[in-house]
Amino acid sequence: MSVDRDRELVDALRRREPTAVRRLVATYGARAYRLATGITGNPQDAEEVVQDALWTVVRRIDTFRGESAFGSWFYRIVANAAYQKLRGRQSRRKDLSLDEVMPLFDEQGRHVAPMADWSPRSEDPSLQTDLRVALTSAINELPAHYRTALVLRDVEGLSNLEIAEALSIGVPSVKTRVHRARLFLRKRLGDALAVRENAIVAPRTSQGRAVRATHGA
């Protein structure tokens, strides 16, 4: 059985050491905020979620049995608090169905239509701002459970098993959510790049026509 790297922190919390809460915040505060923001899509809500989650951890530390890593237990508390915050929004829009915008596949699992590959150009400084804005927008469009899996995997770097423990789901479900979320983001970024290029080409085309007309071409 592997040793939990947070064992000393857990013991300090259980002993109610004066510095324990500060160590908890230093270790997991930023991670909790990233996850909460990823789920709620709202910085103010995320701050409230983190405060609630940290307080819950302090109050319930004696219920942590070590059956999973402390980090997984902590992330589960944050995710649950964030989901509860979402449910509390009376005016919350209905989550987007990925099936409505995901790329189409044939019976062999291949893309029916080619997807734009923007990755080779991601280092282009003129594109980075647009891609960053498009990425943020696309992440916010994802249903909450897809956002959660994506943030834990690609931002926090958790393994599929750790995510499964944190969300109380199976590893295959984690893989599916992360894969589908990545495909959705790739498609959204490809669409954004296509729109940008069309916006650049259109003025040039119009200008060229004007020049030809002026010269009687």
C-alpha cells in the first residue's frame, strides 16, 4: 500500500495544530480554486466554493479513513461543493449537449469530415490571444462533469485512477469524459481559427477586387 504524501498534513489537521489550516491552504488552495473555477465558470462562485470546501475538510478530517489519497478526498469535496453551487443558480442555463457540436464519426470511429489542425500554428504570437480566448470560452461551454474531468487531468495532472477516486466514477468514464472534452475543445479551436482566417481573407479579397476595378482589370 502506497504512503499518502499528505500524511503529515492530515495528522496535523487531526491534531488541530495552529498551522495546519495554513498548510492546507498553501498546498491545495490554488488547486481547489482552479477546479472550482473550471466547474462553476465564475470566479466569485469559485472563491465561495473553496472557502466552503476548506471549512468542510477541517470539520470532517476525522472522517477521512485513508481508503484513497487525501488529495482525491479533497478534490471530491471541492467538486461536490461546486456542483451544489451550480444547482443553486436558479437562472443557470441548460448545459450544452456535446452530441450537438461534437465532430461526426463513421462506423469505424473515424471523423466524417476533416478537422482543422491548429496545433502547428499555436506558437504564432498573432494567434495566441485568439486561441486563449476561444479555449476559455470552449471550456466554459462544457457540461460541468466534463469540465471537472478535463481540469483534473490536463490542469492538475491527476491520473485517471486519481480522478476516478475523486469523482466516485470508473476509470473508463474518466477516459471517456476527458477524451470527449478534448475533442470538443479541438473542434471549437479549429472553428475559431477558421473564422479568424476568413475575417482576414475577406478584406484582402475585397481590396483586390477594388484595385482591379480601378485599373479596369
